[in-house]
Amino acid sequence: MSDLLERLRGRGWRMTAQRRVVAEVLNGDHVHLTADEVLARATRRLPEISRATVYNTLGELVSLGEVLEFSTDGRAKRYDPNAHHPHHHMVCSGCGTIRDVHPTGDPLADLPSGERFGFMVSAVEVTYRGLCPSCA
């Protein structure tokens, strides 16, 4: 489970009603929402929240390193609150469901030194693709 709310409180992040709602919407396991999905869910909880507030809050959370921003389809950015828990993603090619996965082993170790082209690799992102049980 994401500990986003606790991390933000621990940082002393100013928790306005709008910011709290965005953080609550993002909190949880396997949360990978687009900004529009965050806005829709936040609006159900706090109807007066604006699109600009949601987008600004997401940008701030990414800048703070508390939320990961990524894209699995080359289009919509998604926001993942599990920024402090190393993981990769499993994406359904049918419906787009995304799950966090924690494979064993080191993906960097699988990259031969000759294939690193002199890069000092600092991070590895792996995306697994397939069909979820509902789509299979």
C-alpha cells in the first residue's frame, strides 16, 4: 500500500483541502491514474476543486519525488504514488490495466557491459506486457 499521505505529512507539506483530496485519490496499491482521472475522482470528493489545482498539485508531487510520472502507451502521463518502493509495471495490452510488480534479480546485471555504450546507468525501467485474466 502506498504511504503517500504519511510521507507528505512527514515532510510538513502544507495540506490544504484540495491537496489532501489529490493525495487521497492517489493513495493505494496499483494506482496509476491519468491527470484527468485524478481530476474526476477529486471532483467527486470536492466539487469545487479546479483542473489547474489538480495539475499543479500533481506537478509539485512529481517535483518533490513523492509521485512518479510515467507513460506506458506513449500518450497519457500516469501518476504512481509508490515512488519510494522500487518496482516495475505489468500492463495489459487489451484493457490497459497496470499492476506494480516486484521481480527478483537485477535487470542491470542482464545488460552486458558491451551493450552499455559507456553509459553510467543510474536507473532501469522495465514494463512487462501481456493480457490480464479478463482479457485473455
